Amino acid sequence: MTEVLRPRAHWLAPCAVMGALLTALPLCALGSDDPREWLEKMNHALATRNYDGTFFHLSEGRLETMRIVHRVRGGRVTERLASLDGSGREFVRNNDELTCYLPDQHTVLVEPRQDHGPFLGSLPQFGAAVNDFYLIESLPSTHVLGRAARVIAVSPKDQFRFGYRLWLDEKTAMPLKTQLCDSRGQVIEQIFFARLDMPETIADAELQPAVRTEGMHWVHQGPSRDTASSVLSAYGASELPPGFHLTVQGAQTLGGASVPASHLVYSDGLATVSVFVEAERDPSAQSPGATPHDAPQEAPMQGLARVGSGFAFSTMVQGHQVTAVGEVPAQTVEFIAHSVKVLNGSEAPSH
Amino acid sequence: MSEQIREQVSAFLDGELPDSETDLLLKRLTRDAELRDSFGRYALIGEALRGASPGMLTQGFASRVNLSIDGEPVPAPLQPQASRTPRWWRPFAGLGVAAGVAAVAIVTFQQRAVAPPGVATPGVATSGVVAQVSPAAVIKVAPGMPVADAAGPLSAQNHEALSYTVPTASSESNAAIAPARLTNYVFAHSKYSSGLGQRGVLADLLIEDDAPAQVAPAPVKRAAQ
């Protein structure tokens, strides 16, 4: 038997080696070239590493210089995002509390933020559904900041969403440069680092705001216990762009309003759109947070506005103000806002 | 801008500026709004001329860059051409190109507000949207910005990373959404904005000018009831 087996074993050996190689090849690819794995590495680096960097935010032909400091120590995340040009505004997140310093408005906003990702953002796990609407691919590598960078493109397959191009540091997977692009590949917003350090430790002082808060108005917002009226809660999008679905339904009292608005969030797994349905505001019944210049703004709003890299669209539906906001193309917020109406029971939006 | 600063900007964009000088440049940028504006343009133009992202340049754009630099079209790859240009001159060469092709983006982006074929905006006829959009008013090409070709379907081969064309106010539009209320919406939305979009939302909130540019007023129509 042994004699018989030897030749067979001899014959099988190369096959076994080939088989092992063939099995290993996909694993090698996953480990080194798979763009999804690189996006996961990026997410991990953004959430778990210490970093201190200065980056440029280029949008609408304007360049802003910002500093980001991110520290993870003892399981606690503290980060600071500050404008270095003019406004002096800063955001500081201490685990689950976000403080917004707005010196130009003499205001500090404090509010809880639970289960929130890093200021520099991250991309979600891409499920099968996302593949229907985005193409994820590697582009030729290049250099950024003198470092070898892997280039990943997340491209939308239609005009209802934006995509990204990311230049990831080969060594750390940190995004050295990021572009937000429309479906034609046109750059809408670009962020690139001028300096990026990843120190072992970051001193507390680096996470302290540079803003002097004496005399500023502090506004603390507790966890929202708002409930929208049954009238407002009955509204929803009756039609949605392909891939979008309702992910959150809640209520929120917006600044200057006296009653909670219904807040609906729609997502395709990557992009999100918020829809606010509000009762018509009564200028004589403003909340304490309202400012005098809110008063003439109570007229019904109608139209499109650009908000940084995204859009907002507002319209009136049966006497209610409906506003859709998101980092999506104009037509997406228009589409969703125009489809909002009273939904009957379990009526689900159509695509 | 002095030649020294131009050299610094170019060296930075090439990833060749020493750390100590990078810090000095950053300090200048935070103090000098004009320099920031120039830097923003150079960042894009320099990227094109250095050929840092060859897979993202359309051949058409590369040809126009060559045309601007040498005065005649050269079908050669972009990178060797750029390397013959003195560093300090590269951004300015690009500015000439940008002005020459600005009109292309206006034509290209007129389609931006139009729903794709077969996908109608609920409650609004597509033709109504088009009628409200004034092509000349809705699209602004930022001065000095390079502009892409009319792009076809997105692919790795024709990504155009150079255009910085953004919609802006139409001449007849008033604020469609009051700035203070818009800020409240954006802030409330930022809790749920996913992915890297959140960074843009937060960055926008950090920027001083909180009066957003308005684009064309929407057709005054009620949503489908």
C-alpha cells in the first residue's frame, strides 16, 4: 500500500501546493489591495489612534485651515476641531458630550452625542445594498505629504448621491486627502492635511479650547425627550430615491421654535438626509433661545440653499414647513422634500 | 505674494517643504486671507500640473495645460511637461488655462439641477425645474479655477479631480431659507450625517460666514398630496 501511495503522494504534492496558493491568493489580495479592507483600516485608525494635524478644507473656492486633535486614553475619546482662520469656532468632544464654542455668536452649545464617530468621520461597513449604488475601487497609488498613499474611490452610480476619493497613508491608513465628488467626478469639497502627527501621548492642554468663554452664553441641551405631535408624526416621504430608506424617526425642538419638529432620517447606507416637519411658527411664542433676528424669519420658506458640501430644500406641505437637509446633491433633497405627505398607517415609501 | 512664499507654497504642494517651513507657511495662511485664496487655487492647479493623480486627469485637460505652457498643443503625457516648468511658475501657467476653459463648466453643469431621465421629482414636473434654473445665473465658475471636460459616466479612467465649480446665488433669488434656521437644521442633521459627510458638515459649521449661498428659488408648487 505504501508503495502505491508514494507515487500518488508525489503526484498530489504540486496540486496541494497549487491549491494552497490558489486559496491564499484571495487572502493576500484582501490583506493588501482590497479597497474595502483599506477603508476599514482607515476607520480603525481614525477611531483608535492619537493624532494631531492641521488640514485645509477647500469648498466653494474657499480655503479654511483647521486643526484636529484626537486622543484615545483609557477608553475615553477626546477630540478637538478648531478653525484657525478668523471665526475662532471650536468643537470639543469629550466621549459623549459635544461642546461647540462659537465666539462670534458669544455662545457655547453643549449637548450629548452618543455613539458618535470621530470628527474626521469614517465610512460605514459596506453591505451588499451599498454595492448597488456605489462602486468601490482602488486607483493608482501616489504620494501625498511626501508619503506613499493608496487611493480609494467610492463612486456613486447615479446622481442622487455623492462619492469620495481618499488618499490613505500606506503606513497608517490615515486619510491624508479626501475629496467629495459628484456622480460626474467633479470635486465638491476637498480636505487635505498640511501636517499630521501621530504621537504616543497628547497633553490635556492640546485639547483645551483657545476660546475665552467669559461672558459667553452657555446653552446646555439635555437628551432629547421631545415628542412630535401626532399631526407632525403622520408625515413622511412617500417616495425616495433608489436605495434610501427610513433609519430614524424622532422629534427635536429646533432653535427658535416653541414646539418639537418631527425629524426623519433617510439613508442609503452612506449618505443621509434629514427631513424636518414643523408646525407653522408663531412669532409671538418663541422659545427663550430665540434671537431678535429670528422674528422676520417666520415667514414660510420655499427653495433651495447650499449648505457647505450639501443642500437644503424647504417647502410648505399643507401648512407645515418641510425641510430636507443632507450632504447629497440638490435634486435628492428636492425629491425627498416634495414627496413628503401624510402617510396612511403602514404605508411605505416607494422607490 | 513674494517669490519666496510662492516657492514655499509650491514646495509644500510637492511634499518637499521642511517641517519648520511648513509651520511658518501655516501661520502665514491663518493670518492672510488673500494668501489662502491663492493657495486654494494653487492646490488644485498644482495637482494638475504635477500630474500627481494621472488616473484622474482627462486627456483634454492635459492638452489644455500643455497648450498654455508651450503655446502649442502637445499630446505628450502631462508629467514630463510639468517637470520642465519652473516650480514657481506652475500655478500661474494653470491660471491662464482656467480662464480659457471656464465656459466649459457652465455648459456642463447646466444639467446639474435636472433630474435624470426617467426619474421625476415628486410633485414637480422636470420641465418646471429647468424653467426655474437660469443657466447663466445658477452656475458660477470660481475665478482662476481649472475646469473639467464634460464628463461621461464616472470611471477610474476619467475621474476629473480639478474642477471647483459650485452653484451659487441666482441674481433674482432672496434667501430661500433663513440663515439662522438653516444653521439649526444643519446642526440637528449633523448628529445623523454618516460617513465622511459629517466632517464636511462640522467644518461648515466652523466657518465664520454662516449665511449660505442661495441657489435658484424652487418652483412654488405644493408637494403631491
